[in-house]
Amino acid sequence: MKRRLIAAIGVAGMMVSVAACGGDSDKAGSSDKLTVWLAVDAQNNWPGLIKAADAAFKKKHPGVTIEHEYYGWPDKNSKLDAVLATEKVPDVVEMGNTEMLSYMVKGAFAEVDPTRFDHADGWLDGLRQSVTYDGKVYGVPYYAGGRVANWRKDIAAASGIRTTPKSYDELTSDLDRIQKKQGSGFSAWYQPTRDWYAGMSFVYDAGGAIATKQGDTWKATLSSPESLKGLKEYKKVIDAYMHGDKTKDESDRYIVYGQGKSGMIFAAAWEGGTAADPKNDKTGKLKENAVNFVMPGPSGKNMPVFLGGSDLAIPVKSDAQDLATEWINDFTGAKGQKGLMAKGNLPNNKADLAVQKKDPATAVPAIAAESSWFVPMAPGWGQVEKAQVLQTMLQSIGTGKQSVEAAAKTADAAIDKVINVK
């Protein structure tokens, strides 16, 4: 899945109320048109699945016209915010899963009944969390994208290493050998310091959390003993193996990996393959040598990964909520998931994920996705992301500007100021 999920932003100028799907007689599905907004990923990579969903829907509702609009991720939210302030809204809209929260908090999306969707009882935990707010469900998981480790087996072999590591101790031992062999100008593990998806994986692996709900409010917990343990291990990785620019984020990691001065990345599952694309691979060796493996965690278990992905939501102002519900299930249901899996995506549910685990071609990302974490579903989380609190903390730790304890304390204070504010 070659895209970054955009941080959730607020919905300006909306005065809307939350209505359950099908709960308003004016929105029961009398419309003769259904408007569906999807990302260009669907248009470019699986247009046949869209046609199949339309055909299944039209068999039940031959008089309904379906109109599709496609957008790029950078400009979608501003376009959506503008139409949500009017009465002419799309009936279905694709959202990055980290985008959902701010819109649910603002009441932009209609509540849905999970029992109307295939495999809802087995939705992946990270995706289920992304569509749930205050115990109610406001969207449907569409597909997922996980994170895996990827390393160059030719670089490993040069240090006498023939297999991918199965434990964290084995991983760090192998990386120590690779680092010594390749020298200080090489990053045995290229880990951009500001990559909060990786940094927080260490926190959750150690039993910590970004924030926890205490009664009716959320409280930042990066200064907890567990979180500090994870952050200190992340600092060890940066110090030992990351010899690139320690102020960078992960946006061009696949490009840097393709330049040949690093031996491993912990990244979105698509990044290793994209680095190996001839236009990015400056070594000419990645296609044969870059291999994925499940990232082991210091805890002795598989590293919990951030589970990215997309959800489909129904704007609360839609006058075709029942029809939208049916189309979404036609698109994301059992047949749709098989089609999405065939295109290299992780499914939205555990039953299909179990099938992928048995296939050597998809086993690594499928197994990695079983252990996941997600952002705090707190009303002010969008402001935390917007302020880049976690990235700033990790950069301060990685560059040595602050100690782990001081940086975590600073981040906690910044988070606590906004995390409970709608």
C-alpha cells in the first residue's frame, strides 16, 4: 500500500448531529443516486473490484445511479471539509484510519450497525479501534497495511549470516556483526529518528502506551516506567545502528534504502519492494536480496506494529444511508476482501488474515499484523498529531538534545494540554 496516512484534522464550521444509520426516515434510502468517494489507490490498482461491487449493488437496486469520485490523499480532507459544511455530501467516503477520529468527534459520520457487514465480528483490532468512538461504530474497515522488517541478505551473508533473525537478541547480534563489517559510514539499521510508528512500537512492546484513559479523561503516559523502557531501547537502536541524518522522518526511507548505505529497515510492508524498483535501486541488487521478515520485539514476542489502512464512512447528512451501507458491504465483504488480498493488501478481518498466514507470499505481513497497536481514541488526539509531539520527542532523544526522561516528560505535558479537548 504505497501511501502515507494523513494525520486527522478538525472539521471546520460543522454543526451536525449524530444519527444512527437508517434511523431517520428522510435518510432511509429513497435516493436514486449514490455518490462514492474513494482514493486513487482504488481507481489505479483495483478498478475491477469497484465494478464488481457496483454490479452486485445494481442487481438489488437497478434504478439507482452510482457516481464515483477519486481523490489524492493530500487534498482530500480540505475537499471533504468544504462539502460537509453544505447539504450536498457524498454518501460513502474513504478515510485513512488515523483520519477517522477527528471526524467522529465532530459528529460528521453516521453510526453504523456492524451486524450488517461481513466478518464484522472478526475485524482486525487496530481497524476496529479506528472506527469506534465512545462505544459506537462510525465506519467500516476496508483494508489494512502492516509493518515488517526488511534486510539485505547479501549484506548479512557478507558477515556470515545466512538466515533472518527469529529473536531480538539474534537481531541485535547480527546487526552488531554487520555494523562492524560495513563500518561507521553504513547504517546496519536505517531507522529515521522521527518515525513515531516505529518508536511507539517499542513503547507498546515494553507494556507502555502513549496515553491511557483514566475515568472519563485521557492522561499521557510516556513517562511511565514501561514507556521509558521502550524509549530507551529505541535510543539504543538509533545510537548503535543509525548513522544517517538523525533529524529525518520516514517519508523517503525507501529511497534512502535503495541507495545502498543501509542493511535493514523496519517499515511499511510496501517499502522494501518499492526500494527494489529499478528507478529507486541504485545498487542493482535489491530485487534479489531484499527480504521481509517479522520484526521481533525486545519483549520476546513479535513487535506490535501500527496497523495502517483505510475505512469507509457514511456522512451523517447523506440521504441514502441504507443504500450506502449495502454498497459498502458489497465492496468490503467476503468477495471484495479476496480481491483486495489478491492485490497485495491485508484484509480487514482475522479469518482472511489466517488464510494469508498460510501462504508463503503473504505470511510475513499477515503474521506481523496479528500484534498491533493504535493511537489513543481521545477527542484531542488529532491536535497531538498536528503538533508532531511524538516526532519532536523522538528527535530530541535520538539527537541527544534531551535525555529520554526529559523528552518524555515534555511530550506528556504537551499531550495533556490538548488530548481531552474536542
